[in-house]
Amino acid sequence: MISVEGLRSLLKEHFEGDEVEVRDMTGTSDHFEVCIVSAAFEGKSLIEQHKLVHAACGEHLTRAIHALKIKTSTP
């Protein structure tokens, strides 16, 4: 299990200085919605952007996180 704050910290490490919002969708700490605004997404397809978020979540994505709703955009 990972907390909202734990996931936010993890994402902030990878998207330092960018806007990162995390919401627990079910209250069970395994279904999350993340919204990230980052210049790192410039010129990348939506799938490439989501792959960056998946990589930032690391092993938590396949173990502690059951569902991850992702919204990405550029500043």
C-alpha cells in the first residue's frame, strides 16, 4: 500500500518543480488519479507521457497501485 502523500512525493522526485496532484479514488490507497503538468511532456505523445508517469511510479505500479488514472499536460 502507498499513501496519497507517498505517491505525490515519488512523483515530485521525478517531476521536480512541476505541478503534481494525487487523489485516492476509493479510499483504499490502491486506486489513484494523478494530474501532472510538466514541460517534460512537450512534444511527446499521450502514450509517451503516460509511460513517463508509469516509470516514475516504479514497482509500486504493479504491487501497491491497482489502478492509476493519469492526466498529463504541458505548462
